[in-house]
Amino acid sequence: MSEIQRPGALYQQVAAAIREAILSGEFAPDSLLPSEAQLMARYGVSRPTVRNAIAALRAEGLIDVRHGKGSFVRSSGQPVLTIERGISRTADGTFVMPGGDIWQEAEEPSTYRTRTTKATGRLLQLGGEEALFGCDRLLVDPGTGTRALHRTLLPFEVAEAVPLLAEEPCMHPAEIYRLLTQDGHKLTWAETVRAHMPLPDERTTLQLPDATPVLHVARVAHGTDGRPLFLEELRFGADRAELAYRITADKQATRRARA
């Protein structure tokens, strides 16, 4: 039996001892933790103390509690899916996104009308309550089971300038890029990545374990004049996937020597 000697609340002491056992490898990733009765005997504490300690470790993301099976040590391995981010264009003008074909739609896309929020208005450089076409997709990678929420937002004023977009605003982004290019735009893109803890609906839809953040990728397509035309968002669990970027050096303008 490992007696608890440290100062502090008793459940915190037990949580610290279990944490040390996890980090040292005594309790290996994906392994089943000892039962409540075994932990009570090991540390000489009551059942409520063990349960509070497990709850604390669960909130830290070190433990998954699987109902009917017990508490398991979270895997510390690499994400199972690498998502390559980039855009290329073929000789016939078709836009191609690497890794774009890994996803399958788990259900029919949802098209709707909405308005800018503070966050989307900032990305699209629009004021509040500007009209947008929205399209939501639930994507699944069949190879790993990774789920992702995909959303596109298209300003009304952009769609009105390209009739096909107004008729079908839920096209695949690559097709939207093609139509914008045909309308005379020379497109450039900017992409940001941030993390946040999931909202309840995100956690449910993405099937996230406890204490797992969501990676939120926002890609904005800009027109010839630099004006944002189209916003594409992708959200997925940080435990399941990682992002990969190919970075090339930009050519800097040659400075002219002074006469």
C-alpha cells in the first residue's frame, strides 16, 4: 500500500500519485486503471476520495471513463490522421486541395441563410448582421473514423455577382473557387488555426473524449483587390488529427541600387 504523505486535499494527493504512475509508465497508455477497490487499498483512502481523484484526472485529459468498462489511461500517441493543407490548380483550371478526397459526407449538407457574427465578420471584413449563405457538412474519414465539421460562408453580395453561386451556394469549395476565377478574380488565401474547448454540440457530434480541445481552421479566399470573398471552416478533435503545411519561400523584389 502506498500511503499518501503530501500536504493538500486528500483527493488531490491521490490524483497526484496516480498521475505520477501514469507519467512514469507504470500505468501504460490505453491500459485499464486498477478498480476503485484496488485504488482504495493501494492508497488507504475512501471510495469518494478515489472517485474525486479520478474525476480530477479525467478533467485533465489523462483518463477516459468508459461506462461499464472502467477508467482507461489516455493514449499519448500521435494523431491517427494528417490533414495536408494547400491549394493547387491544374492546367484546365480545376482547383485541387491535397487530402480533399479523404473525407466522406456522413449526411446530406445543410444549406441556410445566416448573418455575420463578430468572428465571421472580422474574417470576411464585413459589419454585423451582413447576409450570408451558409453550408454545413459532417465529414468522416473512413480509414480512421475521424469526424470533422465543415462550414462554408458566402456573402450575398458575392453570390449575386456570380449567378451560379446564388443558385447553388453549397457547392464544394473547389468549384466555388473555379467560378470566382471565371468571374475575373485572381484568388489568394489566408488561413488561421486556433484551439478551443468544445461546445456541447461539438463534443457530441465529433465524439470527443473528456478534456479534448477542438482545432478550428479558417481559410479565407481573397479576390484581386484583396477583398475577402469566401470563408471555409473546418473543426475536428485535436486528439484525432494534425495539420501539415508545405511552406515555400516568397521571392522578394530586387532592390535597385541608388545612383
